[in-house]
Amino acid sequence: MQEHRAIIQAALNNLPRFASGEAKIIAVTRLGGLTNLVFRVETGTEKLVVRVPGAGTEAYIDRKVELHNAQVAARAGVSAEILWADGESGVMISRLVDPAVTMTPSLFASREGAAARAGIALKALHSAPEPFDFRFELFAMIDGYLAVLREKGAALPEGYYDVVAACGPVKAALEANPAALAPCHCDPLCENFLDDGTRMWIIDWEYSGMNDPMWDLGDLSVEAGFSEAQDHEMLAAYFGKAPDAADFGRMVIYKAMCDLLWTLWGLIQHAEGNPAEDFWAYATGRFERCKALMNTSGFASHLRAISG
């Protein structure tokens, strides 16, 4: 941790109370993060989070967009308050949501009502009165990530292009039956949800943008490994009633599509040599899960439900 103290202090010095010496660091704890350096900082009177972007992330993340969207989410009461940020470098200081636990798949399974609280939080986000910058467009992003991988000369899992081609009917159905776009998180990892037992908060807006709201619900279901019962709990809390076939089908379709997209993200991390985890295994595991869902007998019926 000592090697990061200078980086943390330099960031905090952008707050007058640290620059003047009035506030001092008492304790620093490294928090999770696959691509960034994230630290919990305690001063004795306040608890903050300092986020320093990882090397190479500037190739695929627009920090000005991220900052705008994070501020909109904070004003909507969904995310943590931002105290200072640099829209160029991406260094950000926010207030720690405390007390709250960082969610995991096992905590989503064991904490009563967690899926419902996540649904309510996502509904609040999607109802934010201010729009997000950036349009998160699934198939354009797939093309963009493929271009990055071609530049790097990186390998793809066998059959990836075949699955993209097989998604033609999905793309056609979504384009023929568009949803009203809303401010969306677009990368709802479990760890981006903080739960205090009565309310769920959402953090980390790197991939956020205007999107089909059902993307967020489908992606969270995948990340948290939700059962069908948890899916229905989340959706019922989100809609205030049981979901109809079209809404449920749209959510399931996006479960497959998010794995198709994040396969490529994992391959980029692998190509960058990111040591946070085995990203080749991460990518190929997601790809296999995407194919398995698309090959289920129910997938076509969900696609028909979208089309009415």
C-alpha cells in the first residue's frame, strides 16, 4: 500500500482541506477493481473513495462521459456523492457509502430482498430526470471491440463470428421493437452494488450511457447468477407488478447479449496483460454461457415475445 500513498495524497490535495493539511490520512484500504486502483481513505472525520484509472483504460473509456453520468446518478440519489474529479485523467474522489456491504453473487442469494432492492435502485436510475451522455449501442460496441482486438492481433474463441452472425434475428427484433432509452449503468457487476439492508446504491459509471433499461436487469442477472425466482423478484420490484412475457423475454435476451459483448472486453484485458485475473478463462467462459443460453429451446420463444 505504501507505494500508492503518493498517488492517493496527490489526488486528495485537490480538496482544500487536504492541501492545507487540515485533513490527514489515517488509514488506507485497497478495494476491489479489475482495471483500476480503488482505495478507501479514512481521516477520522470522514471516509472517502479515491479511484485511479488503470493503464490502458483510456483506449475504451471516455472519462468526461463517465464523470457527467456519475454526477447525474449522484443527483438522482442513486450513487455516491462526487467530491472532486478530473475529466481528463479520470482520477475521482467520492464519499464512501457507509455503512453498506459490497455485493457478491452469494450475498445476493443470502440477503433477503436484495434482488428486489437492486430492481428498485435500477428503476430510480432509469427514471433519472437528466439524460446520460453517450449511447451504449450493443452491436456497435461489439464492432468497436473487435476493431481493438484486430489492432492488437489478439485471438478470438473459436466460432465467435458464427455466433455474432447467429444474432442477426436478435438484432432485427430489437431494432423493430425499440425500447425508450434511459440512463443506464450498462456494467452492473455485483460489486457495483452496495447494500445497507434497506436500500441499494450503485457505483462505477465507466460504461454507462443511454440504453434499453432491460440491459441492466439482464446483465445483473448474469453477473449475480440469479435464479428464475430472483429474476422475477427483481423485475416485480422494478415494474411494481409481475413482468409480462415481452419484458421478461427482453431481459433474458440481454443475458445472452451481455455475455457476447463482455467476452470481447475480457479478451482486450487479456491482450493488455491485465494481471487482475485469468481473462482468457473469463472471456471463454462467458462465450460458452452465451452459446448455451442461445441454444436453449426457450430462447426463440423469448425472441418471439419481444416481437409481439
